Amino acid sequence: MVWIIIIFLSIFIFLLVGKLRFTKGYENTWLFIFIAIAFSPMNILYGWRLADSLFWLESDLFKFVWTLVFIFAFLSADEIVLGIIGRLVWQNQQEYIDEDKNSYLESCMDDFEDPLY
Amino acid sequence: MKTAKKNKYPRMANYVVIRRGKDGGITARNCIIGEEIELTEIQAGYLMSLNGKRDPFSIPGFTSKQCRELYELFDDMLMIRKKKHGNRVGLTFMLTLFVPKRLRATKSIIPKILNFLLMITFLPAFIMGIHSCLICENYISAEYEAVGLILSIVIGLLAHEFAHAIACISCKNGRFLEMGLMFNFFPGAYVILDDSRIKSRLAKIQINLAGIEMNLLISGVCLLIAYHPMFSSGVQSSFSGIFFMAAVENAILALINLLCVRGFDGEHVLSLLVGKSSLARDSAKVVKSLFAGPSINKLFGNSRHVSSNTFASVCTGVVVVCIQSILPIMLLFDVVCTIGELF
């Protein structure tokens, strides 16, 4: 039953992202948001169940921390799997320009006074 | 001023890759920090002349002042290697275990076969391992659990990095530059790769996921050994605790690496999927600008089309920043638990 829900939810998200006009070019970014919203209840439920079953002898605080770890790990796994499918479906997407990509080396070069000039 | 030792000269770091572009320009890439910079012919000439056999302050063709200035520049850029086996990048100390002799991309088919086998076997192995664990009623021996814990962490970390290396060199222009152990807040392992010339995004994603796949494969195999009727009888049952701990530790390593936390494989993969060079850094910038930067209207801009995708970027940033918060919580929790157990 759970797998059927996951599959139908995923198909729905893909259709939604594909149909909305403003997502064009940034499909994976919008997939990221919709997946985080749609799969959160399931991640919370199964994260708590897994922490409760694995650490049933431990305190509630211990279980709570590990529940958070499991929730975020499941979220990351969902994002990665569906994100890969998204990239296969929508291959021509915009890239974000990162101005700080080479900031450390560029700052070293900016501080350098070339003795050869 | 840093001085070179008498018989052991600094050299250009093995993790620095120098290339000449199609326009004739020279770029130097520091593969540890993943940044590139353009160099002049003279700067590149000086850097490449540091081969460990000559004094960096008396290179032919340069005055001693030029040598000193250029040495200090490249030292600040972390492009010079003073010690053969150790290196420090910020607060992280790195102990080199292995540097391949041949630094050019390999054409061998063996890495391709190994990478393919890893891709197709990790998930079935993990699922079969979990299945064995759920259906089997065998008793898991608590003997040697501590041994299993330590061995599994060491083997899991090294196998994780080895898988990244194999996946990288299985790609056409991928290069494996170094492997070793690193010490920051916690001990770990590292591998330095050059995947800048790999054009396929999915290939880069596979390189980043290979480590997690390896940990899941080890976890599945160890669960099968610990629980499978064929193995869990007689002598083997005494050691089932080792395999069980190895399976649990490797599964936890895989799970934690999946998190979208800066420096982890999950973050690298999600950055590639979303199309940013660093999702964690970009998200921190976006959320910071919400609170301390320009107003929301200025951030979103005037164009409706641009603002909707900027809104998406902001939402992504908020989600990623929430996920980043798990790491300090976990670290604090581990410290508290450790102190609690000591007392």
C-alpha cells in the first residue's frame, strides 16, 4: 500500500512540475520543494517508527535525535532518486551562476602583488 | 616567511592540476578545495618547476624576490606540498596513505567493470540482508561486538573512499590523485579526485553516490553473513556479533552521508541535481540575505517569471538550512552521550 502511495505521489509531482509554466528551466529546483512537502508526513512517520524499533531500550531524547536523522536521510534519499529521474526527463535546465565558486583562490590572487610587473 | 628544508624541498602538490585551455590560457585547479584560477605563463612556469629536487627560492630564470613572492602566493593557495605524507587544510589534518604513480586518466576496463558491479549489486545485497535479518530467528552473539565496531568503521570508511576513486577513474577523463585519513572533529578518510573534465552530470552523480553504495553493499553482505542459515552455525555464530555491528555501522555511515550537509556526499549529489555548485553554501547565503540582506521585494526582482524561480531558490535554501542544523545537534548529542557514559 505504501509503495502505491509513493508511486502515485511521485507521478503526481512530476505531472505538476511538467505542466506548470513557471517551472520551465528549473524543474529540479521545484521538484526539490514539492518532494520535501509531499513526502514529509511519510518520512516523519517512518523515521519515528524506525528509531522506535531500533532504539526501543533508549531514552526518548535519543530516539528523537535519531528520528530527525532518519527523517532528513529519507528526505535526501527521496530527493536524490526523484531528482535523478527529473534530470533524465528534463535534460535542458538552467544552471545557477555561482559568483563565489573560486572565491578563495581569487582572494589570494587579489592580495598578490606580482613582482614581475 | 616560510623557508624550505635543506635536503627536502617543497614541490607542487599532486592534487593541483594545470591545464592549457583552447584559448591558450592556463588554469590551475586545486582539487582539494575544488577551485580554479587563471595563471600567467610565468606563474605556471614557476609552479611547475617545483619538483621537490630544487630550492624553491633559487629557480633559474627568477630572482630570489620573485621566487619568494610566488612561493608565498602558491603556499597561500594551498598548491605547494611541504610534507610527503601530511597536509593541513584549515582545521583538518590529512594523512596521506596512497598517491598513484600515474596521474593521467586510465583507459583500463577494470574500474568500469567494478563500478558497474557495484551499481547493480548494492541494492539487492542490502535488501537481501534486511530480509535475512527480519525472517531469521538466530541469536546474535554479543562477543567481539567492540572489535566489529572498530573494524567496520575503518573498513567502511576506506571502502567508501575507494569506491569514489573507482567510480571516478571508470569515467573517461576522471583522475584519482590521492587517498588517506583525515582528522577534524572526528577521524575520517578522504580521496582527492579530479572530475572537472567529466562532462556527464549523471557520471558525476554516480561518482558521489559510489561511496554510499559501497557502504550499503558491505552492510547487506554482513547482514547475510550474520543471519543466513548457511553461515550462522558452529564457529561462525560466535563471530556473528562482528558482522552484525559491521552491518549496522555501515548502514549508519551510508545514512549519514546521504544527508544534505556541507561536505557530505548527499549535498554534492543534490547540488549537481539542482544545478548549483554548492547547495549548502548557496542556501546559507539566501537565508542570510532574507534576515540581514535586501528586502524580499528586491530579492525577488520585478519580473514575475524570475521571481517565481527566485522564490523556489529561497524555499530550497530554507529546507537545506534546516537539514544542515542536524549536524551540530548530532555532534552535541554524541558529546553529551559520551560524557554521560564516562560518568
